Amino acid sequence: MKKNFYLGQGSSMKKLSTINKIIYVINILVAIVLLLAYALPFLSPRAFSVLSVLSLGVPFLILCNVLFFLYWLIGIRKQLFISLVVLVIGQMVFGSLYKFSASKKVENPNNIKVMNFNVRLFNLYDWIPEKNIETKIVDFVKTEAPDILCVQDYRPNPDANFSFYKYKFEKVSGKKILTGQAIFSKFPIINSGSLEFPNTYNNAIFADVVKGKDTIRVYNLHLQSLKIDTDVEKLKQESTSRIFKQVENTFKRQQFQSEIFLEHKKQCHFKTIVCGDFNNTAYSYVYRKIKGDLNDTFKEAGNGFGRTYEFKFFPVRIDYIFSDKAFSVNGFKSYNQHYSDHYPLMATLSLDGE
């Protein structure tokens, strides 16, 4: 039986043109690399730092396999099964890169709207050639009216006036420019604090907010940044070995930071919401560890790619809102407002039993 199978494969291969044979070989290699990449969320970057770099490329590898599948499908070729099988395995383990279902939207008088936004210092260094970005961000937030707002790459700025929030906790540091994170809330904050990641400006903060009879712990995480310019032309000028080394070191630090967070979270007995910029994809070790048994609100109620970061050639999701299982996820939205290199996202939650 095996002999006939391999003879069939060989016969199928012989029927391909030279170009298609080359495409098929490339297809097999890309499928194998993606299959290997599926194991990365289960491998510690500290132990497998070189392999962990591959997790950044998983969305690209998925898109490549989709294109290979469509290529063979159009030609009605058996070769389509190579990518199809790998994509099905990915769907079973992680869910799809693209959500085809419509966004969920459930109206509930007890809904809590939670927004996450890395504002990139309110365009301090004029990365975006527009004036008054800080006031545009404030106007946008005011219009969308989240009940809780988590901000990364925050800096105190008189033109970024969030005084329409009655409660806030911010943690900033620095010599020339104060930067850090902030949590703004329409609900009272009764306790707050900072986890203080060592030897970095990245950090995690938390605030305990009271809504009705419930106290909710809100975490705002900003894991170690890659500090790589994602402009493709500039990337071409960088040394590949230097980039790999930098990403390896960053992923090790992200693992260490996630362990600090998880140890802190373990001591919390409140219902929890985790927001943040993880600087890593949903196919990474830190994503899997931080998410744990929490809901990824995009997967529960979003649609499309859920892109949160500006990258030229394919959509990247590195910002997240997770919620405790006690919450119902009644809605999710990722926005296209270009006020930063990150895009804002908002989840609508309600506590079951309210």
C-alpha cells in the first residue's frame, strides 16, 4: 500500500511543469516551517531563543500557505493538501489568523467598555506629519467613551487632557522626558500599583476599580520592545545577525517580565482584565502564558485580522485585551485611526449575573 502511495506521489510530481515543481518544493518547505512554528508558544525563549524568533513570522507563513493552497486549488491539483493540512492543524490549535464572523455586539445596561491604546508619546518626535495629534487622540477617546482606558507609551502632556475621567493612575519615569503608562477610569480606583520591571522603561501597572458591588483588577502591560524599525527599506540595511540577536534578547526579557506579572496576578483574588502592548504575536510563548485561561476578547467577539500595529505588508496583532471568564465578551472593535504606530482597540464586557 505504501509503495503504491509513493508511486502515486512520484507520478503526480512528474505531471507538474518545471515551474510548478519548484513552487511545490517551496510550498513543502514553507509548510514544514509553519508546522514547526506551531510548537513555539510551548517552548521557553530562554531555552530556545533562536527558534523563538520564528514566532514573529507566523502570520506571514500562514498567509503564504493560504496563497499556495489557492494556487493549487485553481489548478485542481492534489498538492493543495500540503498547505491545507498545515492550516487545519493551526486552526485547531490557535484559531484562524482572520475571523470571518461578524463582530459580536450585545447591548447590556451593565456593559463596561475597555480601551487599550499605545499612543507613542503623543507623536512627540513628529513621526506622523500631522499637527495636534495629542488633541486628536483625546477627542477620539472622548467620542468612543470607554469606561476604562489603558495607555502605553504615555507621557504627561497639557494638550492631552483626559480630565473627563474622574479617576486615574499613572506611573512615569525618566530624566529628560517622563514616559510610562496610565489607567483612566470612570469608576473609583481604590488601589493601584506598579510592578517595576528591572533595567527597562517597560513596565506593568494595575488599578482596582469598583463597579457596583464588584472590584475589578485592571492590568496594563507593556512588555519589552523590539526596538527594530519596521520600515522595510531600513530593515534591508540592518545586519541579519544583529536583528536576530536583538530579537532573541528581547524575547528572553519578555519571558522574564511575563513571569513577574504572572506571579503578581497569582496573588489577586479579584475578577481581572489584562490590557497591553505585548510586542509579540498571538503565536508567541508570552501570549500563551499571559492569556492562560482568560478570554482573548478579539477571538471572542472581533472579526477580520484584528490588526493593532502598523506594518506595511501584512497585518500584525501585538496589542490585546484579555478578560476573566467571569465576564461575558459582548463586543470588540479594532480601529483604523492613524494617531500612532499602534491602533486602538476596545472590548465591551459585562459581568455574568449582573
